[in-house]
Amino acid sequence: MSDQLTAEDRKLVTLARATRARTGAAEGAAVRDSDGRTYAAATVDLPSLHVSALGVCVAMAVSSGSSGLEAAVVLGAAATVAPADLDALRDLGGAGVVVHRGDARGTIAATLST
């Protein structure tokens, strides 16, 4: 399925994969905003703070002044994207944000839309 990704979405896969590998986190994620800027992050799992990789990406986009999102990639062992993460994508990006879900190697198993 990953051979059907656009060049821009393949870039998100590369960013999410590299971020996850560098940190050793459970998940890596990357998003592209409506201006073409990209944000990549890993899961934050501290005793007093837990934020998904996708949640961190959305927060980074918001704190950078982004007004919308186009696409997201989440890589890791989980089979699905958490409903709260999809809600956060919808909050910033509205309906129609493309979400690719894949394993730690970057093989995309599913694509959905918010």
C-alpha cells in the first residue's frame, strides 16, 4: 500500500520512522499542515505526562500557528489510531484529513480519513 502514497505522504513516513527510531518510542508520527509545513514527533511517556506521537504533532502545529492539516502518518505497533487523536486532527484540520497507519518499519497497513 505504501507504493500508492504521494511523494509528500512518503516524506511523512520517513519523518515519522526516523523520529520513532531515534527516540525508541512506542510510536512516531508526522503531519503536514495546510501551508505544507511538516511536524514530526514521538510518543511522550513520562510518569507525569503521556501524549501520543500524533497528539504531539497536532500540538506542535497549533503552537506554530497552523490553521489546518492535510495529512498524517502514525507508525508503531498499535493496530488503530486512537479516537482522541482522530478528534484532535478533526479539531484542527476538519473533515478529510488523510491518516496513514503503519508499522515501525514504515509499511502502511491502512489509510483512513477524518
